[in-house]
Amino acid sequence: MRLDEKELSAIITMVIEELQQREKNNKTSGNGIFHDINDAIDAASKAQQELIELPIKKRNEIIDSMRKVILDNLELLSRMAVEETKMGRVDDKIKKNELVAVKTPGTEILETEALTGDHGLTLVEMAPFGVIGSLTPSTNPSETIINNAIGMIAAGNSVVFGPHPSAKRVSHKTVELLNAAIMEAGGPQNLITTVYEPTLDTARALIDHPGINILVATGGKAVVKAVLSSGKKAIGAGAGNPPVVVDETADVRKAARDIVIGSSFDNNLPCISEKEVIAVKAIYDKLIEFMQEEGAYRIKGDAVKALEELVLTQKDEYKARSCTTGEKLPPSAYGPNKNFIGKDALVILKELGISAGKDVKVIIVETDKNHPFVFNEMLMPVLPIVKVDDVDEGIKTAVEVEHGNRHTAVMHSKNVDNMTRFARAIKTTIFVKNAPSYAGIGVGGEGFTSFTIAGPTGEGLTSAKNFVRIRRCVLANALSIL
Ligand code: NAD
């Protein structure tokens, strides 16, 4: 069938009208996902105005409803994240999503301060900023959205998310579910918004938009730098490279078990996971032996070179240099091969032609401290182990390889002086003793959870407390009943 020009034009007009109608629907359906970042910000701004008109009781009901919808969809979100990003493990993502749904603080963490005296009553209250722009990572896509959304809304804000492009579908689903739960509890539509096609350009537009009152970046160095140079108030939660030091006083069996569990959790994607082991020579061999019994596969000999070639890539700027001069390149010349980030240890071993038992969770390899496996945040279950003479050398090495990120460090020791010395020297936001790294975010350790750990800007494990403006309200010479 051939169409004449008039018929063709009529069809095109119909399609355009249909698309415009859909767009209109998207703007008003309240699922929070928009084509244009400006519309997403406008809608979130309107929603925030409505939120602050509601009583705190309603805010609590909204948060309860958000927690519930996530608990009802743990498996869906976890599967979507693994399928879309091709990183991590479904069973561990279920635990992470559950953790943020249950242990993210709500409004109860916000406390008003009252000062009374001869001059009356002064209240110091925690008020909302307004609309928050939150950039989220591919490594914990739904978890970061859930965690930040609960904390930000508890503090009376709305939020516009800039998800990582490679995790957009699971991020959309999370936003959609949370908005439906908010509306079901009687909250405003579009309290959480985002865009259909998140890109670096939409992230940039979000950062620069005058309607965004505060920025929160959860990711690597580049995004933290981008928000900190925005001229706005910004919270930066950046990269880590957590070392774990084991000294001669440690319960070596327990240390081995904790390190294997912590470093293999979600295939080493969490920023807090143990990224390199530094062990004193007195317990070094025992530690490796026990780690193998706990599910670590030790790579040695020629296989080490094959592993390096598989999971490392040389950075472009160094390629020409090594060819022409033949010099040995520094560890910074290499980075993790993206194809293996967040992959199962068994997948990596299979690529090397090694078949191992299905209990294997992590690959261990003995290196020196200048190896690219130690230098880089590998974000995969490949764990280097460095031998040192004593705990002093161990602490010094750990400080060096953490690169001043001040993120997370772990120690296995029974010696209080050693633990104190290490904690003082490394100055990390999280310092875990005698447990897997995730004890630092409230799993088997005391305290609430957070997936936005702000080392560079100093808020630490963020919660609703960090998403507020402190305001003082003074009533002079009255209402003090002292
Ligand atoms: P990433 O930095 O590539 O992306 C994070 C977000 O920032 C994404 O939304 C991305 O689109 C955006 N982004 C990246 N560069 C940008 C730029 N120049 N301008 C504007 N936006 C930009 O991170 P990833 O690979 O998805 O996640 C892994 C990294 O995040 C690791 O380094 C990990 O340690 C870190 N991380 C830190 C925390 C923390 O709480 N400190 C939590 C999770 C992940």
C-alpha cells in the first residue's frame, strides 16, 4: 500500500499527538519519571511545598509505606539490578535492599533543641532545604535511592535523582514504587523524580539548576568534584579503597572468615568492602590457609600473570609510553577491566581456565604493596594480600594504600594499643574492628545504616540529620517557666 502525502502527514500528526499526550500523562501521572530534567525539578518543587503542609504524623506514615513497598519488592529490585548492570549477586542485593528499608532512620533522628533562660525561649529546629539533587551510583542503584529518599523526605525535602545511566531501569522502578507508596499513604505525587534518559548532561543540568537547593553525590571522584565545584551546598560521598590489617594478636580463624565474607559481599562492589589485606608475617601463612578453608581461591605462579592480563587494563595515556620506552609502569597506569567489575569469582576463574568448587567466593593473590590490585579500587572479588614485618609497617602501608580517601578501614587484632594507633593514623570515616567491613553500616554492628558515606565533606554516614537547615526561632522574654 502506498500513502499519498496527505495521508502520511495525517499519520505523523497522529503519532505526534499521541506522544504529546503520553508526555502530558507522564507529567501528571505522579510516577516521578519525566522526559525533561526541568519538568522533574518543577514537579519535585511543587511536591515539596505540599509535603511541608502535611503533619509529621503523615510524614511518618509516608516513610512506613516506602519501607513496606521495598520489603515487598526485594527480589524484583535485586534481580533487575543484577540483570541490568551485570554486576553483583542477587542474594546479597536482597540483603542490602532490606537493610536500607529497615535501618535507614526516619524523622525520629531529628531533634529540636530548646534554650531557656532570663531572656525567654529559643528553639533550634531542623528545617528542610527544599529540593535535593542526588546523583547515585551503579554499584548500589536501588539501595542508594531508597536510603537517600527516606532520609531526605524525613527531613521534609523532595528529591530529584540523577541515576547512573547503566542502572536507569532499576532506578526508574525504585522511583516508581516509592512514589506509588507515598501516594497510597496520602502523600503528594512526584515527591521523588528523575528522568527517562539520565546522562552526564542531565546530571550537569541537575547540578546547575537554580531550583536545586543542595546536592548529594554518591560515587567516584569525578562526581564528588562536580558537586563540590557547583557553588551550592554539597555533600560528597566518594570512592574508598579499604585496607584490612591483621596483626599477630588476632583470632586468625575469625579474621580469615570475616575477610572472606566482607570482601566477597555483592562481589566486592560496596565502597566499604575490604579491598586489600595487609598481614604481619607471624600469622601470614595461617591466615592464607584459613582463608582458603573459608572460600578463598589462591592464585599463584603463572596464573597470576594471566589474572593480571584478564582483569586489568592499561590506561590510554600510558600505552604509548610503555611501548616506546619499555619502562615498568607505575600501578596508577592500570585500572580494573570494566568487564569484570562485580563479577562472580567463579566467572573470573572460568575465564582463566580454572574450575573451582561452587563455594569459592573470592580470589586471593599475594602481591607487594605497589601492585595495581592494591593501588586500585578493583570492585571485584580479587583480593591482594601483602606481607609486612610487623604491625607498624602494616599501619604505614594501610595508610599509604588508602590514598587519603578517609573512607573505611578494618583491623583484626586483640591489642587495644594497635587498634587505637591504626584508627588515629588512617582517619577513616568508618573503622571496623574484628568483624566484616559491613558491620560499619549496621550489619552485625551497632548503629543505623547509610549508603551515602560522606568522607570528603565530613558528614560521615548520612541520614535525615544531614539534609536539614538549622534554624533558630527566638521568643524574647517569655515562655521560660524557670
Ligand atoms: P560513578 O562515579 O561512575 O557514578 C556515580 C554517579 O555520578 C552517576 O549517577 C554518574 O552518572 C554521575 N557522574 C559521574 N561522573 C560525573 C561527572 N563528571 N559529572 C556529573 N555526574 C557524574 O560511580 P559508580 O561507578 O556508579 O560507583 C562506584 C564508585 O562509587 C566507587 O568509586 C565507589 O567507591 C563509590 N561509592 C561511594 C559510596 C560512598 O558512600 N562513599 C557509595 C557507593 C559508591
